[in-house]
Amino acid sequence: MEINWVSVVCPWKVFQLHVLPLLFLLVLLRCSSPCQCVVDLDPDDKALLLAFKSRVQDPSQSLSSWVGTNCTSWSGLTCENRTGRVVSINLTNMNLSGKVLPKLCKLSFLEDMNLSHNNFTCPIPLCFGNLVSLKAIDLSHNRFLGVVPDTLMRLRNLKELVLNGNRDLRGLVPGWLGNFSTNLEKLDLASNSFCGEIPESLLYLKPLKYLDLGNNNLSGNLRDFGQSLLVLNLGSNQFSGTLPCLSASAQSLNILNMANNSIVGGIPTCVASLQALTHLNLSFNHLKYAISPRLVFSENLLVLDLSNNDLLGPLPHKIAETTDKSGLVLLDLSHNQFSGEIPLRITELKSLQALFLSHNLLTGEIPARIGNLTYLQVIDLSHNLLSELDALDSLKILDLSNNMISGFSPWLRTNSMEIYPIGYSHLKKSKQ
Ligand SMILES: *[C@@H]1O[C@H](CO)[C@@H](O)[C@H](O)[C@H]1NC(C)=O
Ligand SMILES: *[C@@H]1O[C@H](CO)[C@@H](O)[C@H](O)[C@H]1NC(C)=O
Ligand SMILES: *[C@@H]1O[C@H](CO)[C@@H](O)[C@H](O)[C@H]1NC(C)=O
Ligand SMILES: *[C@@H]1O[C@H](CO)[C@@H](O)[C@H](O)[C@H]1NC(C)=O
Ligand SMILES: *[C@@H]1O[C@H](CO)[C@@H](O)[C@H](O)[C@H]1NC(C)=O
Ligand SMILES: *[C@@H]1O[C@H](CO)[C@@H](O)[C@H](O)[C@H]1NC(C)=O
Ligand SMILES: *[C@@H]1O[C@H](CO)[C@@H](O)[C@H](O)[C@H]1NC(C)=O
Ligand SMILES: *[C@@H]1O[C@H](CO)[C@@H](O)[C@H](O)[C@H]1NC(C)=O
Ligand SMILES: *[C@@H]1O[C@H](CO)[C@@H](O)[C@H](O)[C@H]1NC(C)=O
Ligand SMILES: *[C@@H]1O[C@H](CO)[C@@H](O)[C@H](O)[C@H]1NC(C)=O
Ligand SMILES: *[C@@H]1O[C@H](CO)[C@@H](O)[C@H](O)[C@H]1NC(C)=O
């Protein structure tokens, strides 16, 4: 027979071991019962929200649930359990408009504010700077206008500032964005009308992980970033200078978009050290020279777009170190001045779905093995000096027009499918 040593030696431990967990369980059960989750909205916050509701334009009746005191039933609201103070307001995609946002400035416990995808047409209210508990603010895809007010620098707990898609938001990217909060991880100012240079302070903002300044009117020489980023989008601006190495992000950077700027020089071999890269877009710049044979891209790469530059020399014969591990899905090297033959190694990239090599100076034969790329759906080899065609069974769409291919008729039928000679721009549109 087993002896319960605990109860023999010190009986009080029995209480600790058996009764306490039971009590704990009871407490847990009580807490997770639905009745405990009824939160009565704080009366002050409720008054503010009703004032907001009475003035906001809400043609879709999105706020019709804003009645009574049960916070849980008010759409878009989250209240703190015990106090009933509003901690989160999420009014995304409700088609709201009007000049009523200052009504929200006294929700002083607010930690999250999401007003994205509405139709607010006004400057960003200065009094948003009073909401000092805010951790995330998302005003994206509205019609906010003017500049980012300096009062927002009082939001010292902010982790996410998302203002993209407000075409009339303009002016400089404020320098204080680099030091007002020690927690800022995400800054999204894309698709606005900001001009000027990237403030230096942003280059050193340690916690920053996600920086999207794409599709603005920013300029200046590209500089290196000192923090380890996951996402960096500077595409569709007017940046100049050469590509920085981004070595502080060597182990972290997933997405790098610097497309559609005025970047000059060659592609530095240090790009090879960006080991976490999945998406690299350097298209529509003025990159030139041959790609160094030592530049082997990350094995994590899914999308590589170097199109519309002045790159020359042979196509990179090694995109990744081993073709086995490479998961490359899209490769666009079109609109450059690459010459020589299509390297056989490209036909070993097993996951490839789209291959754009058009508008180069490629010669020689189209490797028959290209037809063995199981997932390949789109291939554009047009506007080259290629000379032969073979084994295309798995290709769904083919653009080989303007090549010197013997015996090629514009509508090619193989045993498995029809192959259409479709123009390059059309293919690009169907692939995002
Ligand atoms: C949004 O509101 C406008 C009027 O302000 C209305 O014409 C439009 O149909 C609404 N859209 C949706 C999706 O409710
Ligand atoms: C409060 O609202 C929630 C969600 O609508 C509902 O599940 C709950 O039963 C309501 N509580 C009371 C007391 O009405
Ligand atoms: C409310 O309490 C539940 C259970 O105790 C917890 O999971 C939840 O995070 C709390 N919500 C807030 C807003 O504090
Ligand atoms: C915000 O609201 C939208 C639409 O109601 C919903 O899809 C989304 O999950 C909500 N987000 C959060 C963080 O609650
Ligand atoms: C936004 O509001 C304007 C009027 O201010 C209206 O003409 C337009 O249809 C609205 N857009 C949407 C998407 O609701
Ligand atoms: C705001 O809501 C949208 C839609 O639910 C979501 O995609 C976005 O991540 C939210 N923003 C923040 C900062 O949480
Ligand atoms: C940010 O930096 C500026 C100038 O470098 C300085 O004047 C300001 O006090 C700093 N702000 C914070 C919050 O540290
Ligand atoms: C972009 O900035 C340049 C100067 O750098 C200016 O000439 C141009 O008008 C701006 N474009 C827009 C659309 O603001
Ligand atoms: C390049 O950026 C300009 C604005 O700077 C934009 O108008 C144009 O559509 C962009 N081109 C591409 C191919 O993205
Ligand atoms: C790369 O950026 C260009 C310019 O903005 C864009 O047109 C193209 O679709 C992007 N490439 C990929 C593969 O997303
Ligand atoms: C295509 O694959 C099949 C089956 O793996 C193989 O027999 C054939 O030789 C390959 N064709 C070429 C041109 O490599």
C-alpha cells in the first residue's frame, strides 16, 4: 500500500496540494462563465460615443448596435472588464464620414484606434495627441489631409502608426517619428503624398520592424538602416544613389521593395547576405553592370524582380545555392540587356510559376526542360534572339512572339493544352 507521505509528514500541505487547486479551478470557472463577461460601458465614455454617433454620417447604419449599456454588444468596441472604459475602437470599413472625430479624443483609456477604410475627409485631429494610452492607431484608406500633426508625438506608447492610402496627406515625414516612442514597431505611410527625405532619426529607431514609405514623393540618396527590419518598402518614390547593404537586417529582412526609383550602380554582392529575404523587387531603376557570379540569393526567396534596369552580361546561372531548397515562384529579369543562353539551372527551379525573360539579348536554344517545370504557368521569352522550341507540355501561356523560332505558329496546341501568345504587359497584370 502506498503511503501519502505528504499528509503524514505535514498535514497542512494537503490543503496546499489538493484544496488550493480546487479553489483556483472554481475561480477560473466563475471567471470564464459568460455572465462575468458582461461589461457595463462607463457612463462618460458612453456619452462621448453617443455624441459621436449622433453626428457621424453612417449611411450603412453600421452603428445601429450602439444602444444600451452592454459594451459587448456595441459593434467595434472593447471595454476593460472591470471598469467598463473603452480600450479599443475598431470602426474599420463602415463607410463613415463627417467631421466628428474630436469626439473620440476624451476616450482617455483608448489603446487601439482603427478607423481604416472609411471616408473621413479632414485633417488628423490635433487632439488625437491626448490619447496617451494609444498603442496602435490606424487611419489608413480614408481621405485625411494636411500634415501629420506634431501633437501625435505625445503618444509615447505607440507601437503601430498606420496612415497609408490618404492621398492628400502631405508634407515632410516628421523627424520626431524616430524618437517619440521607444516602442514603435510599425510605421506605414505608404500611398500618401509625403515629400522630402527620410528623416535620419528613422534610420536608428531600434524597435522598428516594419517600414512602409512606398508610393510617395520622397527623394534623397538611399541610406543604410541601422535596425533589424522585417519589411522595408521604399518603392515608387524618387530615391537616388546606390543600394545600401542593409547588413543590420541580414537575418531578419523578409521583404525588400526599392522598385521604381532612380537607383544607380550595380547590385552589390552583399545582397547575398540577406538570408531571410522572401521578396526582392528592384525593378524600374537604373541598375547596371553584370550580376556578380558570387551573388547567390537567399534560399527563402519566393519572388525576384530585377526587371526594367540596364543589367547586362549572362543571366545569373545560380539564383539560389541549391535548386532543391529554392522555392522561387516568380522570376522577372525582363527588360534588361542580358545576353547569352538561358542557363539550364533555371529549369531546375521546381516551384517556378512565372518566368519573365523578355526584352533581353538572349541567344541559343530554349531549353527543352523548361517544359518539365511542373508549376510553370506563365513564361515570356519574347523580344530576344532565341532560336528553337521544344517540349512545352506543361505550359499554359506562352509568349514567344518576336523570336526567331522555326516552325512556330502563333497558336500552338500541345497534347495537353492550348498555348496563347499573350503580350508581356497583359501577363504582368495577371500576376501580382
Ligand atoms: C457609402 O456611403 C455613400 C454615401 O455617403 C453611399 O453612396 C454608398 O453606397 C455607401 N457604400 C456602402 C458600401 O455602404
Ligand atoms: C451582452 O452582449 C453580448 C453580445 O451581444 C451577449 O452575448 C450578452 O448576453 C449580453 N449580456 C446581457 C446581460 O445582455
Ligand atoms: C476580460 O477578461 C477575460 C477573462 O478574464 C480576459 O481573457 C480578457 O482579456 C479581458 N479583456 C479585457 C479587455 O481586459
Ligand atoms: C475590426 O473589425 C473588422 C470588421 O468588423 C474585423 O474584420 C476585424 O477582425 C476587427 N479587428 C480587430 C482587431 O478586432
Ligand atoms: C465619400 O464621401 C463623398 C462625399 O464626401 C462621397 O461622394 C463618396 O461617394 C464617398 N465614398 C465612399 C467610398 O463612400
Ligand atoms: C485595422 O483593421 C484592419 C481590418 O480589420 C486590419 O487589417 C488592420 O491590421 C487593423 N490595424 C491595426 C493597426 O490593428
Ligand atoms: C527627439 O530628438 C529631438 C532632437 O534630436 C529632441 O529635441 C527631442 O527632445 C527628442 N524627443 C524625445 C521624446 O526624446
Ligand atoms: C515631387 O517632388 C518633386 C521635387 O522633388 C516636385 O517637383 C514634384 O512636383 C512632386 N510631385 C508631386 C506629385 O507632389
Ligand atoms: C512608379 O511611380 C510613379 C510615381 O512615382 C507612379 O506614377 C508609377 O505608376 C509607378 N510605376 C510602376 C510601374 O509602379
Ligand atoms: C515590382 O515593383 C514594380 C514597380 O512598382 C511593380 O510594377 C511590380 O509588379 C513589382 N513586382 C512584383 C513581382 O510584385
Ligand atoms: C522531363 O521529365 C521526364 C520525367 O521525369 C523525363 O523523362 C524527361 O527526360 C524530362 N525531359 C527533359 C527534356 O529533361
